[in-house]
Amino acid sequence: MASKALFAGLHVDVFSRLSEGSRTVESLAQQSSIPVNRMRILLNALYAVGLVTYDDGQYTNSPGSESFLSKSSKYDFGDYLRYQIDRQMYGRLEQLNDSMDGNLDGADVPSYAHWMSDPEAALLYSESQHAGSLGPGLTLARIVNLSEAHSLLDVGGGTGAMTIRLCEANPELTATIIDFPNVAEIGWRFLSDAGLVDRVRYIPGNAIRVAWPTHQDSILMSYLFSGVPGECIPELIERAFDCLAPGGQYLVHDFMVHEDDAGPELAALWQLQHMAFTPDARSVSPGWLRRQMTGCGFEEIAVSEMIPGMTRLVQAVKPN
């Protein structure tokens, strides 16, 4: 119910309106063309879950809502929540029980590959994912030093939000993105808008099956491991090692739980959500990834937080 309260607030643009200043129930109802009783019930729920504050008859965004849910915010990912999570992923949680029991049928979505084969589903998913990844992409560009890198391979890179941020921060960097054909078609528009069509190319296809370019200075896998069967992850790590040039950097960004599986809460919940349409997914932790990377020969493995309480970045280097 708390999630639906958030989605409803985004639907009537409450957080963007409150970003302009504190409002009464009546003012928000009038601006949104929503009856006062409905707006009051919604605001009560948003206040109860900490998304807005209330004082002397006026509602105001909480700090988190102001930073991430207002359209005027630099780090806004409201469209990601409103479209991809509310309209697509939230509904797919209805198949979670069947996913756990192994009883998915023809009406269900058993994998990302199946999902992204539908052009309309790919469009809605990709556009909202792009909106949600631009902010974390800025964080990634600050954390990672690619000043000496000339080539980047973004495996499962979607519409290129992370690649765009890394290329903006590193003018000498060129990139290759691997993702499903329907996603690649959408991604070209974002790359064109970013002025990067001369520096970025796509390899349309399933990243698990297509050939990868070799001698790469850096390889990125963002949100990939949570969307593939767990048995594929060691192979993806090995392929990254083989396709990196000596001294190349390997970057893995994803939802990760603690080694003892005791949270963090948001990472654990996101992993559960992905299991609804990736039944053979694995619960990934930084420690487990470190052991897999070490076994392949990677060195200088470091872990840092990306989205607080939700995602982490694991960096590694292929030795010279």
C-alpha cells in the first residue's frame, strides 16, 4: 500500500508541486484537479510513510522526496517509479508465487529477453529506466576514474544512461553497448540527443549469447546480474576478464545484500522483485562477487556504495 501511495502521488504530480513551496490540501487539490477528499486521503498516506511533512495546515516535501521525486530535481527518478515500477514491475509481482513454485505459464513473463521482445513493453521499460539511471550515472562518473581509458564496453547497457554520463565525464572515451534489439533502437535516440552518435555504437542482441569486442579498457555491467539466471554470472565475469585489456577496469553495479543476508532492506526487496520474472536469479553480495572475481584473476577489488541502502559498485582490475 505504501508503494501505491507513492505511485499515486507521482501520478497527480504532488511532489513537483510541493517543490515550488508548501501547500494546503485545498491548494493541491485545485492545482491537480482532484477532489479535496481524495487529495486529503492521499496526503494522509504520504505523510504516514514519510514522503511529505505537515505543519500548521501546510504540506511540504520530505528531504528524500524533494531530492528524488520532483521533476525540478537534478536527481529526479519519478518517471522511473511511475512508469516502469508502477505500470510494469509492480503488476508482475502477481506472478511471484508461480515463479517460486516453477509454475509460470504462457501469460507470464519468464525472463527479460521475453519481456524486451515486445516493442511496446521495451519502450516503456527503457524510457523509464533511462530516467532512473541518469542520476546514478552521475555518481558512477564521480567514483570511477576512466581518464586513461579509451574504450568502454557496457554489457546490458540499455538505452545508454550510464554510458552517456561516463562519456560526458571522459571526452576521450568511446563505447560499445550490448542490449536487446528493441532496446538498442530506443537507445539511439538518447545517444543522438546527447551528441554521442560518433562515440558510441550498439551491438543488438542478448548479452549472454552475442560475441563481445576484446581489448577493452573498461567493462561495465549495471543492473545485469539481478536480471539473469545465477548460473550465468560466473560466465559473465570470465568473459569480462577475457575481453579486458591488461590493466583494464571491471565495474559491476547492482542490488547487493550483506554477506550474512541481513539486509539492507531495499536491496533485499529489489532482489525479490526481480525473481518474479527471473526465477533462477541469484542473491548477490559483494563478498560472493569478490570471490568470483578473484577466482578469475582480477585484482585490486574494491566495494563502494552507489544508491544508499540499495546498490553497490564493485571495481576490479585485470593485472598487467
